[in-house]
Amino acid sequence: MSQKIFKNAKKLERNDLRDITGGVGGPVTPDLSQCGCSCTGAVTGPAYCGKYKKCLQVITC
């Protein structure tokens, strides 16, 4: 099965590698709409939410 995946693959040349963008190294704009607070006051959502959002100690749900 894995050979079927790589059937049309080609080796990238040096110039091709320069055109690749993205990945984990570049600046990332976090989507803060995915961040929230739980009833206990914990920040919910992706890992970066704790850096950008703070929650009250206790929220009545």
C-alpha cells in the first residue's frame, strides 16, 4: 500500500525546497475563537490558549 502512495512522488531540488512555506518554525497567528473557559475556571482549547486567555477562578455554569 505504501508504494501506491509514493508512486508519483519526485525528489525535490534545492530551488523547490526554498518555495515551501509553513511548518512549525514560522510565525503563527493563533485562532483565539477556539479558546474558552470551563466551569472550574480552567482555560480550554489548543495549547496556546493559556498564553493568551485567562479565566475567572469559578464560573457558574
